[in-house]
Amino acid sequence: MDMLSFLLPPFIASLILTGIHAYLGVHVVERGVIFVDLALAQIAALGTTVALLYGMDPHSQATYWVSLTFTFIGAAVFATIRGYRARIPQEAIIGISYAVASAAAILAMSKAVGQAEHLKEMLVGNILTVSWTEVKKTAALYGAIGLFHYLFRRKFLLISMDPRAAEEEGISVRFWDFLFYASFGFVVTSSVAIAGVLLVFCYLIVPSVAAMLYAERIGPRLAIGWTMGTLVSALGVFLSVKIDLPTGATMVCTFGIVLVLMAAIRGTVMRALGRMNQVEAKAAPVASQSQLRG
């Protein structure tokens, strides 16, 4: 029971991260901007590092708002440069932003005496230390962002999957792009504080990529992504405690291993599903004839 009570807050936090990131990951993969989460997470981490240089507590509200401001700046830059029109590919700008933000964070940390441990925490996080208060705040914030995306889901999905069609309908792609990246920035800033840059990236990309192996439509992909994220989160947290390993790094590696396994068995699973569909297709006419005779 002691182990269960200790692991429950980080597990609930991981479920919350899975819920919002698996959804946002669908947009990111469709847009082809795979590293936008990693770049925004690193920009958020840079904001936190700058706050540390000015003597702020890394877990204070002031530090959070400094980090969020940096993230909004990154969101504005990414929204301004739309991939299919710009002379410079959007992914190139994202990669440059990540590299510069990473280097700037390292330079800033070199001036912050005794903060080497914080740099490690920004990368791999320490989700085991999350409190119930943080869990509740994160759930409320992500719930509000999820509701916002649900209300405007048609616009967000259209600009992610077919921006040309969105423009033809009179939708301001650049404006809605900024709203997407701004809401994305809220998520990333909060997630990095809980789980670190690398784990946040895994929550965003790995479930979505795994789901794409098995499904084409958005609904099934979300279901697969959420299921994978939940199971891997539970396994990663359990293994980190059982083997006494850093939680964030353990969960990242677990995500990678499970993705490889899902890719390896895809052929077998798809063939089995194909045979099941064939059997059902053959059985359907027989059932119909029986009903007619009845």
C-alpha cells in the first residue's frame, strides 16, 4: 500500500500528459513538424534557466511565467513561417531554434553556480516527485486547453491536414496557427516542469507514431495512442522504482522499446486482422440468407 500511494501521483500525472500530448501529437505528425515539441520544450527550459540567473525559485509562479513568455515567442516565430509557402522550411527553423535554445541554456547554466542538477532535471525530469497539488493544477489547465481544442477542432484539424483548403474557406491559417502553438506552449511549459524535455517529446511523438502503424483515421489513432501511453507510463514508473533507475530516462527508453516491438509485430497483427475481416465478410452473406429463410 505504501508503494501504491507513492506511485499514484506520478502515474496520474503521466495519464494527464498522455491524454493531451497524444492528441497534440496527431497534429504535429500531420504537419510534419516532428521536433516542434522538443524545440518549444527547450525554449521553455531556457526561460526557466534565465529566471534562475535572476535568483528566482525554479518552481515559483514567476519562473513559470518567464518560461511561458519565452515559449510564446517561439510559438509566434513558428506560426509566422508556414512550411508550404516559406522559402525556408519550417522544420529547419524549428531545428535551429532547438539548437540555439539548447546552447543558450548551457551558457546560462554555466553562470548559475550549483545549478547543474537543475539542468539534468530539465532534460529527464523527475516525475516521481510530483505532488497532488501539481497534478490538480495540471489537470485543470490541460482540461481547459482540451476543451478549447474540442470547440474549434474542425479549424485545428483542417489547418493541420489541409492548410490550402483552410485558406480557400477563408480561415486565417497564420492566426489559428498561432493559437495552436500558443496553447501548445501552455502544455509544454507545464509538462517540462513535471517530466523534463525528453519525456515530454516522447509523450508527444511516440504514441502518435505507434498509432499510425495500425490506423489511418483520427479516432482509432487517438485510442491506440492513449492506450499505449497509459500502459508504457505504468510500466516505466514501475521499472524505475523496482530497478532504482532515473524515472524520466527509464520511461523514455521504455517508450522506445515498446515502439520497436509494435513495429516488429505489425505485419503479423495486420495479417491476423485481415483474415478476421475475410471470415466476417464470408459469414455475413450466410447470416443474411438464414435470416431471409427465417
